Amino acid sequence: MPDGSEYAGMTKNQKYEGKGRLTHANGDIYQGNWVDGKAHGKGVFAEKGGSYYDGEWVKDVQHGKGKEVWE
């Protein structure tokens, strides 16, 4: 991507769809389910510094059950 981010996974209509992994240019990573280009369903967001959230997402927002750990 132009900003240096990298995506590996499934796509549909040029949007993230299904399972995939997005590594942001700053080193943060989201790995999990995507719907219409947004984190949706089960997934893990891990910051480069070690903090992470493992749980449910709805339209790119943490929603539902999950575990958040701060370094």
C-alpha cells in the first residue's frame, strides 16, 4: 500500500473479505475476519509495543467479548 502497510488474505471487490492479516506501516497488526474492508467478527489487534486486544469486532470497532492487555 502507499503508506507502507501490507495485507495478506482474502479479498472481494477490491476490499478485505474473509480471513486476512494487515500489518500497518508502524508495525501494528490486525489478524482475523474482515467484512467489506473492515475488521468484523473474531480478530486480534496487536500493537508494536506489546499491548493487544483479542476478541470480537463490528465495523472496525471492538465490540462484544474480548480480552485487552496493556504492556
